[in-house]
Amino acid sequence: MVNSGERASGIGAIVRQPWLSLDRAGSRDGLCWIVVEQIRSPGNLGTILRTAEAVGASGIIFLDRSCDPFDPAVVRASMGGIVGLALVRASFPQLESWAVKRRIQFDGLSPDGQRLWTELPSTKGVALVVGEERSGLSERLRSLCHSIVRLPLTGSADSLNVAVATGVMLYELVRRSEMGA
């Protein structure tokens, strides 16, 4: 338990973080990979980790070092989900090369996507690509995507919370895998 109060006392430890190398990432079974460039909110990132583990995602690929899955607030929000996931750090060139070698299709999620989430092309070897809360997918990340899908919004909100939207997409992939799609 992390005590971060004013008079917190506790222990310190140096622990090796369990990062998987990208070249070993293709050998893991799972629903899909999730590619994250940057998520600002520790709560959002922790929720994504928790949901990813719950649906049996292969793991998370981080493209930006400012996104720290080991931040205590992220670990707490993940409710233990971080423990069962493969975590990878990669650069854009490494990610591109890996995707070609492993025949991975990148599917982005954005409010301005041309297709609905249910029109996601059916394929094995998918990586779900999610962007930062405010600015969404960067142009560089968009350029890697085979398709960009959106969730319909009929209310006055212009977007969904990134963790909620990621969860909806992950469960769409679960639904498809259970139906054999």
C-alpha cells in the first residue's frame, strides 16, 4: 500500500520494471495489442490497463516515455491489471518494423474516424491505437493506422473519455472473437 500523506512513512525499494522487448512481443497470445502514445491522466491509463487485462489483451506498447504505467496512481487505478500484461516501450520506427514483420494491423480510435466501431475490418493480428485525452491521435500515429474508427455520439459531448472508449473497443473485439468474426 502506498501512503502518500504529509507524514507518510514507509519503506523504499529499487525494483526492476518488467519491460518486454518489442521483438518478443509478437509471440504472446491475446486479444490484441494496445498502442499508446501518451495518456495524461493516471486514472485513465490505470483503467485502460485494468480493462486490457480483463479482456485478455496481449499487452500495451508505449511510444512516449512520459506515459508511466508504474506511477503509483496508475498502479492503484489498474487494480492489479498491470501485473498480467506485457509492457513494451518502442519508438515509431521500431513499431513500424515490428508491425510489418508480424503482420499487425493498426486500428485507430478517434471521434473523427470515417467508419463506425462496428465497421472495423475483421482480421487477426490487431493493435488498437489510442491517443491522448485532449489532442487525440497524433499525425504520426494516424499515419500508421490501417483504419480509424469512431464511436457514435448523439448527445452534446464531442468525445468520450479515452479509457471508456478504449474499453468499448476492447469489448467489441471480444464480441467478434467469441462470434468467430
